[in-house]
Amino acid sequence: MACAPSCQTEERGFWYGHPLQERAQTMVDVDGEYARLMGLGVSSVQEPETQPWGQRNFWIADPEGNYIEVGSFSAR
């Protein structure tokens, strides 16, 4: 699972206590996609942030509560 240590729990397969089945989408314009989705009323779980390893990502929830990661990877 690609997340900062602060979001990890002791139970594998869970993120902040939510069952996790990760669906990751890679985007070039992470911030633009976040703004677009927020304009459509999508539920934000985590705003865009840059991880120490260079990935910029955010998390949203679908109508059923499933978490979706959207991010990009830098060519470090």
C-alpha cells in the first residue's frame, strides 16, 4: 500500500480502520484532477500531498465508501 507511515494501522489491509482494496489511478496533473473531482462533489479522504519518495497523491471515496488513490510519480 502506498501511503505515508501516519496512515498505516497494525492490521494489514486496513487504512484508518477502513477495509482496503486499493484502486490506484496515475495522473499527470494531480492537483487539477483533485479540483475537478471536488467540483463534481466527490468525497475527499486526503487532499493532495507530496510524499517523501516524490509521489504526489490524494485519496477519495466512491459512493459505497471504497477508497481510491490518485497520484503521479516523479522521475527522481
